[in-house]
Amino acid sequence: MSGNAVTFLAAAVLYFLAIGQVKGFAFTLGLTTVLDLVVVFLVTWPLVYLASKSATLAKPAYNGLGAVQQVARERRALAHSQADWTG
């Protein structure tokens, strides 16, 4: 979000200070930044939200978090075994 704000600010400064083709570039940069924000809020965010609520996509085999859960299990097992050794 902050990256888009800085990009839009730079596009606005360029647009008001530049002439010719640079002004056209600044307009295009600002327009694509605004469109990027629109796509994020109206398309990407709702799709990610729906995917997070889906029971099928919540399975680690589908969402790529299976390896993370495996590492967590191994760390817990290691912590328990070390606790057994230390008393």
C-alpha cells in the first residue's frame, strides 16, 4: 500500500513538473497505480478471503503449508524429547 502511495506521488510530481513524453509516462504510471489498487481491493482480496474460508483449500496438501506443519511437529517432538532428558 505504501509503495503504491509513493509511486502515485512520484507520478503526480512528474506530471506537474514535466513536459512532453515524460508527462505521458507520468500519467500512465499514475493510472496503472490506481488500477493496481482497484484490482487488489476488488479482485485479489475477495478471492484470497474466499479461498481462506474454503474447507478444501484449508488442507495443507492444497495450500502449501504441509511442510510448515511438518517442521512444527518435528520441533515440538524435539522440544518434548529434550524436556525428557533434562527432567
